[in-house]
Amino acid sequence: MSAKRTKDIIRVAAGQGFWGDWLEAPRRQVEGGDIDYLMLDYLAEVTMSILQKQKERDPKMGYARDFVGAIESILPAIAKRGVRVIANAGGVNPPACAEAIRGVAERGGARGQVRVGVVTGDDLLPRLDELLAAGHELRNMDTGEPLSIVRDRVLSANAYIGSVPIVEALDRGANVVITGRSTDTALTMAPIRYEFGWGAEDSDKLAAGIIAGHIIECGAQCSGGNCLYDWRNIPDLADVGYPIVEARADGTFDIVKHPKTGGRISVQSVTEQLVYEMGDPHSYITPDVIADFTSIQLDAAGTDRVHVHGIRGRPATDKLKVSVAYRAGFKAVGTLVYAWPDALDKAQKADEVLRARLAHLGLEFEQLLTEFVGVSATHGPLAGEFHEAPEVQLRVGVRSPDRATVERFTRELAPLVLNGPPSVTGFAGGRPKVEEIVAYWPALIDKGVVQTQVEVS
Amino acid sequence: MRVQLVDIAHARSGDKGDTANVGLIALRPEWFQFLEKYVTRERVRQHFRGVITGDVERYELPNLKALNFLLHGALDGGGTLSLKTDAQGKVFSTALLRMVLDVPDVEAKRYELPAARQ
């Protein structure tokens, strides 16, 4: 790996925390000040299966379409200022995503100035039967069951891949790197590692890069968004600044945001993000390194600046995590709103009536869940007793392997408006929608089985 | 004296399958020791009785003045299977902050803890 070391500090900016995040953020990150890299994270656990369904309908689809608009909005920065972009927007079809990006570059008059790097090899779906036959059982990490029991319902299967192929794409001159199921954290760590020439043995530094990635991978969630600490006084969320990592060769880094943006970066806001989705903090396992979150030191280092140091890591395991998505039946959720007086009593009575009717119809569900929104939906019995709520939303959800059963449920809610308890409203949205459930199956596979490829054009 | 977690800590939660995690962070560095001593795995298990179906694990992060709790069986199957409003456990954090602890007065004084508002 060749060390670039063109600068003492490398600035990696986060412009997207999930598919559906703020469309303005990528452009604001490149226009708000100097950055070297823009990192865009589009993939959540279920996103791959949605993309797989799109690809089945149209072989040119299967990637995060928002990315095309994002590139369009920042094309001058890529072409003229040398900002490089790394995104897992490729979904289950990175080559098609790359094609779309080349199209945007051409239309934007930046032909020849955009070199697209494509990382593939994470998609295990075409190889799934071969892998199972070779004895890779892909047992569910939570339940221990072998994948064979849901094989006929599998929609997508992707290995989480690390920073190495992204580094290769950068080294070969790509200024837009598109991956499929890369880990979110690798998107940030890869450019830092590339610039400073960190090798596989630099566990502490790689772990620092991973933790930098974890801090910014959810976008503004570390810079004032969804921040409980002192939330009333966080300035100007309408203009919130997304986070930027300022990384140094020694593995220390600062979390900052562009000047004159809203939000807040503080030890508290960064700590809240660090504990988000945390498991065992001693072992944050990635394809590149195992990071130890109990080693992280955070120092307030001025307004909207947190200095991060002390991070330790250990060599990675010989496994990769695999995310499999499979069809798991159908569900629907319907709601009605009951008003004062006796709002909760009315909602409870309506639920009784509804359940009796579903039973009379002989409908059986894998699950039938009733919640009273405004009373107990989020905190359950911990919320305590409520008297005289101004209104209560009755929210009923069902799940079944049989679509027709769920369909029938969706017809039973609206009649309650005229033939159930009184003072009911809030049904203007119409009948609940039946959704196919795509469930998630986490598994492990031997690293050697997954071969990534990099193409730069 | 009665002390409520919402007055001495902040928190964030997320999900992994059917498990919700809650990171509980001391509002003042010196309160971490108190949290570590009083917000035990057993106390949290008791708090969420009837709300979660599985066990509770606790990890300590003195460097971040934080405790991390894993609440198993919290999400009704989790992810896309769950029918819950909070299918991804985003607000389990605030459910933990409801916890009220009975603290000996001398201990409350030593840590300068605020009394529960209710």
C-alpha cells in the first residue's frame, strides 16, 4: 500500500446516514468548506432486499437512486476541487450504479474528470447453493438454525466487506468509489488508511479509523440530531451541520462540522452516537480490525470540536458477517383515533370488538399486537396510569404467512367507525396496506470464501 | 431520597435483531460511579419486567462515563418482523430514564444528586 501523506490532516465528511437522509446534506458538505473525501452511507440491513426486488423487475436497477442526484449536485466539487466520494450506494448492482454515475458526469460536462471505481464480490446470492453444498451452513447468529430452512425464500445474501478493496480503488485513481455491502465504517476508514498508508498490522490505527466511521456513519446523529443531552438548546437544527472527521497519521482525530452551520458537536453528542447500536464494547468486530470502545478518550477541544484519542484495536477474525434477507410472510398495521371523554376506554373497547370479529371470521395470526398510542405504545407499563387523555390512537398490527388472512384484517378496521364505540376519527388514510415482510438473517462465513474485485474506469 | 435517572443521565438506544441496547451516560462525570453502583443488571432486569422477554446484560465504559445495557427479547421479533411502533428500539433509552432509585440520604448528599421531581 502506498502512503500518500500529501497532507497532515485528512478531512472525511459524512453526507448521508441512511437511504432517505437529507438530500441537501452532500452538497452542503462540499460547499461549506474544505474536505478531502465525502462519505455517503445508504445501506441498512433491509435495504439490500428492497434493492434485490427492484433488480428482479429491472436488471438496470438495484442501487440507491438518491446517489445519482447527490453526485449531480456535487459534480463541480469532484471535477474541479478534487473531492473524492466513497459510497455503498451500489447496493446489489454496483456496475449499474457506476454506469448511471458515468452518465451524470458526461451530461454535466465532466467526462474524463470522473473516474469511477467499483467494488464487487460481496453478493453471495448467485453462489448460495454452491456455498451451502460446500458445507457453509450460514447458521443464524441469533438462533443457530442453518440457512437451509429458509433457502427457498432467500431474496439477497451479501457479505460485509471491509476497507481493502476501497483502498485499492483509491490507489488506482478512482475519485468516485462505489461499493455494495461494505461496512458503514469502512467507507470512512478506507480513505484515511489509504492516505496514511496504514497496514493490516496497524490495529490501533485501523480501530481509530473504524471508530471515526462509527461516529459519523449516522450523519447528524453525532452533531446535534436526535441528541437528548440539552436538546432544547441545540442551535439551529434547521441548518444542522453534518460531521467531518479530521484524521491524523498517528490515529488521533477530531470530530468537527463546517463553520456557520447549526447543531452541536460536544463530548455528549459524540458519546450518544458512540453507544448507539452498541454490543460488547470491548469487541466491535469488523472485517478489518476489532475495535475496543472502552479505550476511546474524548476531549472537548473548542466550539463544535471533539478530540478523540487513545483507541486500541486487535487483529480481525477470520470470518465475515453475512446478511441474508428472506421472505417471512405478511403484515399490516391499522390505526383509529378515539377522543375525550374516556378516550382510552373507547379505544380498548374497540380493540375488544375487533378481536371478537377476527375470531368469528376464524382468522388466525402469527401475531396480533394492540398498542394505545399516547398512553403505552413506547414505554408499555413503565408509562404508568393515565387519566383523561385528550385522545388515544388505537394501533393494531397483524402478521401471518398467508396474505389473504392479512388482507381480510385490513377490511375490519374501517367498519368500527360506524359500528363500534363512539368519538372515533383519524381513518382518512384509508385501509391499511398489506406489506410483505423481508426478514434479516445474520450469519458468518470464512473470509477466504469471499473474493472482492475492483474495477476503475 | 428518591432519584430519577432522567435527572442524572442521558441515553441513546438502538437495535440488533430482537435486542435493544441502551447506552446510559452520566450527566456529570462523578455520577458515573453512582450509576455503576446502583443501576445494576438486576435492577434493570426488574425495571423492564413484563416489557422484555429475555435477559439483560451490562457493560461498563468508564472512559465514556457510560453503561451499556443489552435488553434481549425487547423488540417483539425485531426489525421488519416486529409490529411495534418502536420496532427498532429507538426510545427504550427514555424508558430506562424513568427508573426511580431509593438512595440513602448520605449517599445522595455525597454525590450531590437532585431529588426526583415526582
